[in-house]
Amino acid sequence: MQIFRNFLQRLKNLRSSFKRPNPLSGQVTKLAQRIEVMKRDADKLAIEFKKCFDEVKRREPELQAIVDEADREAAKMRDYYSMASEAYANGNGAVAKSLSIQGHLHQDQTEALNEKAQAIREIGKLGKQKQAKCKALNAEVVSLTLEHETVKKLMDVGKEIHSPHATLLDNRLGKLTGKSLQALSSIGTKSLDALKALLLGLSNPHIDEQMALCIPDALSEIIQSHPNIAGLFLPISTRGPGAKAWIHNLVNPIAESATGTAYELLATRQLMHRSAGDLKIQSGDSISFGPKLQARYNPDNTKTAQLLASLIQISPKRWSIFQTNPNMIERRTVEADVLLYRGGQEIFVDFKYTKGTKKNLVAAELLGVALALSTGEIHQAHFVCNGKIDKVSRNRIDDINRVLTRWECGPIKAQQNYQW
């Protein structure tokens, strides 16, 4: 019976994928119409600028004759003005006036000839303007044609996505800019499976729409700046079993987890432009999403016991509970949202997203990061939060940093209110 119900649900999804109105189809039609109009305008301009150039070429002898005659008239004008000046200097005003009148006549003739020559030159100038417009239109036709093909491709892939929120996906795709659609297409060119997974993620209603619409551009920018980035579309299996690719976390049904996944990417892009404290991604950094650290921090570990003992000395109230309830810290690995590799050092970054006012950091994770710093597995550790980190977590970080300072290790740093 369950098999039959599953079959009916798949059939329903398939039927709805054919029935649902797709905003991209209207976009495809509009793009095709714009391309057709631009092609016609470009063809018309091509005919017009060639006609201008042909006319200028045909009238080149006429233009040269006009220029030559204008030069002769200008020479006569200068001669008469020179003779008029000389006659006036010799006190012969009547002769000077007569010569000046002749000079003015030749000046008028020169100016008239120059205007005729300029009229022919304007035809060539107009031809160049039309040629430039034609070139710009053809370039836009190429760009729009690429966008048209991109949208059609996304429509085809979208039809294969049988998400229960397919209509939401269609609406979101319909709001993307041409640049964002091209970013999606470039991902699909490299990996169709990655594009399908991304589209499924974009259809997740638990991700804020404003964030969802920014994901394609952020992905494109990060990949272009760091082409060797790892962990986005395929898990980093060499850094811990069970690791998941970032893109598959977008479909998380838990709202804060799904939005947190989007925040990881958008905040990573933001760190390329704006620092969080002293943390900023540099152009030469290697970036990995989701690698696991090897630091073990189960309660039987000697280093864990030493760390806990030191922390209990600092604040029994905050740390004794982990000694009496060791199962609370019984985890074996810590996962970095992003791990930066820079000049032989590994920089741990963990993004924390909250829809509330404050975020609590899991004590077991803080202990694991502290152990990774103490063993030299990582050299810097940063927690980056879109909101405030609660007081208990901040106090625990301060406690841990006091111990790490005694151990001559780098501190854990926390940046609050970091917006994407």
C-alpha cells in the first residue's frame, strides 16, 4: 500500500511539473523578442553606415576639389588683407578699404567652401556613429542570446526537479538577473548534478528569499576568485568520513540550519571584501568547505582531561558539569564550515547563524577547537556570527583563551553581528 502511495505522489509531482506556470517561459519569450528587434535594428544600421561610407568614398574627388579651392581662396584672402594693412600703414586709406573688401569677399568664399566640405565629412562621421551603435547592438545580441540559451537550459533542468516546492523555485528563478542566471548556467556546464542540487536548494522555503537570490552570484564570485575551492559540490572525503558537500546542506528541512548554510556561503563571499575582526580572505588563500579536524576530544583523552582540569580551576561553575557528565562532550571530530590554507597555516572558520537575538556555542565544539589549536592542527580559529553570541559562550571562550595563552597557543576569536 505504501509503495502505491509513493507512486501516486511521484505521479502528482510529475503532473504538477508540467502544469505549473513557469515565469522563465515568459522570460524566454521576452528575450527572443528583444533579440529579434535588436537584430533588425543592427541590420538596418549596418545598411545605413555602409551607405554613408560609400557616399563619402564616391564624393572623395569632389571633397578634394572643394578643399583645394578653399585653400586657394584662403590664400587670396590673406594676400588682400596683407596688402590692405600695408596700404593703411602708408597712409592710403581708400586703397586699404578697397583691398579689405576684396579680402572679405575671399573670406566669405573660403567659409562657404569649408561648410560644403564639412557637410561631406559629416556624412562619414554619421556613418561611424551608426557603425558604433551597430557594433554595440550586435554585442548585446550575443549577450542576450547567451542569456536566452541559459534560461532555456535552466527551464529544461528545472522540469527534472520534482520538488514539492517547484512553484517557489520557478518564482525565484524568475526574479534572478541575467548575471545570476548565467552563474547558474556556468555551474551546470561544469556539473549538471551540482546544478540540480543547487536548484533543489533554491526551492527550499526555509531559506530567506533575499539570501536565496544572492547565492548564484556569490557562488560564481567565489569560484572565479578561488577556482581550486573544495567541498562546495563534492564532499572532502580525505578530511573525515561522513563529510557532506556544502550544496547538499541547502535542502535541510530545519529552517535555521538551511539559512545557516546559505549564510556560510554569503559570509564567505563577504569576507573576500570586508574583514570580520582580523579575519579576511585573501586572493592567495586555498578554501575548503566542510573539512573535519582530526582532534579527538572524548573525555578519556589526556589532552582533553588536562584542558578540562585547567578550565575547572578557572571557573568551576561553568566547567564542572562536563567532568561529571562526560557524555556531554563525547564527540571525536570538529567540522570547519570553512578552512583556509595560507602560507603553511590552517585557519578554522565556523559560521553561526541565528534568527533570534543571541547564539549559543556548543561547549564541546569549543573544546575541540581548543585542542586543535593546542596540537597545531590549526593555527587560527574564528567564530563568525550574524547576531550576538550569548554571554555564557563568550565567558567560555575567555576561559579557554586563558588556558591557550599559558600553553602558548593562538586564541579562539569571535566576531559578532557580521552581516552578509
